[in-house]
Amino acid sequence: MAQLRIEFDRQDGQGWRVRSEGQFPGTAEQVKAALPRYALQYPHRAFLDGVLVAEAASQIGVYPSCDGGG
């Protein structure tokens, strides 16, 4: 089992913070596929056994507006 650490950056000058950390029974590919769901408001990155395996940008502004305008 690998050690997974997910970090996020609120972009407030405080740098990256640990969001979640623990044992993970999956693969780097699974982490890459799941990470964008974490990054709705802030950028996230994930490490397996200390190695950066995925990064995801904030999803703010990615979705069309709900006002019918686009």
C-alpha cells in the first residue's frame, strides 16, 4: 500500500497545505483520474510515496454559467 498525500494552495501567500494524507491501495493512474474532483476551488497536487503523481488546476470559471448566457 502506498502513502498518499493531497495538498492544496489557497493562493493566499501561505503556500501548499496538506488536505489529506494516509494509506492508499490504488495506483497513480487512479489518483490522476480523481484529483480534478478535489480541485473545484483551489489547485491541488498529489504525491504517492513522496513522488508527485498529479496536479489539478482550480475548476472555477471552467463551467458555463447557469444564467443561460453561455
